[in-house]
Amino acid sequence: MLDSIHRDGNGDGVRGGDGVTNEISIIPYAEVNGAWSLNDTTLEDCWRRMVDEGTARLVFWDGTVRDAAGFIAAMKRPSNLVVFGHDGEQLLGFAWLNGIARNHAHAHFCFFRASWGRASLRLGQAIVGYWESFDDADGGALFDVLVGETPDNLTKALKFIKRLGFERLGTIPLIARGNGMIISYRVMNHGQRQRRR
């Protein structure tokens, strides 16, 4: 089993105003020695929660994931780099990268209602920070840019990714089931560590 990666908080366990402790953990979803870091039952519960909260149809707006089995299969695809965010035992949400090419990847986020607000922002920042820490084979930064594609009718999602530092590039009209698709990007902050060209 993979160890969690603590990306936020002082570890004092004190709950903030949003009901979340100051300790957020990121757990990469991966198979190690034949065992996944989270079991299928946890993912089934995650799917049910998305359906109950109305986020399943928003996150998977294109209809590619329609049920728990499809969700589990999608999360297990080798082309998806998935992480789950927790506050102690409480699952706050998950995110994944795919479409990885050269120095960029496509980013996707889903946060549960209980974390909406400051907790989801802290978790989103922690996840982006985790992705910023990825190294390429030469020890440089793996990603320079994250790309987002968000239907233009998902205004809350667009506000959220803007708070995460994504900049709007433009809109492709009518491509998302009759809605426009907002294309956005986030340049990664590598500090002193730059990508080696």
C-alpha cells in the first residue's frame, strides 16, 4: 500500500471553520504488488456519492462514465494518474491527470459537497503542488503546463479552477453537448527547479 503524502496543515488536528482538520493527505491511486491503494468498494462508494450529490453527470459530462463499474475501470486505466484527497478518514475528493504529452497533461477535479469552499481549495492546491513535484528522467520538472477543458455552463467549476491559478485561453463553441468548452491552462510553479530541455 502506498503511503499518503501530507501536503497541507500543521498536523495539530484542529478543525478549521470548514469542518476539516488542518491535515490534508493525498493518496495516489496505484497498483503495487497486485493491490490497489484503495479498494473497489471505496471507489463504488465514491461513485454513489457523486451520483447522490449530482457531480457524476458534471464531471463525466461526456457520458464516458455511466456507472460504478465504468468509474472503477476509468480510474484504473494506466493513462490516468489519479489521487484521492483525505482529511483523516474523510474522503474529500479526487483528481487525475491524463492526456500526458511531452511537458503537459490534462487535469480533472471532483470534490465532494462537504469539502466545497476553503477545504476544496486547499486540497486542490495540495494536489497541484503534488503534480508540480513530479520529476522527469533527468531530474527536472515533468510538467510545465496543466490543461483544463470545462463546459462553459459549469460556472462553479470555472471559478474554482481560476482560484487554482488556471487562466482562460478561449472557448470552442457547441462542442460539449451543445455548450461551449472553455480551454484553460496553468503554468506550473517550479521555483528553482526548472524543466531540462
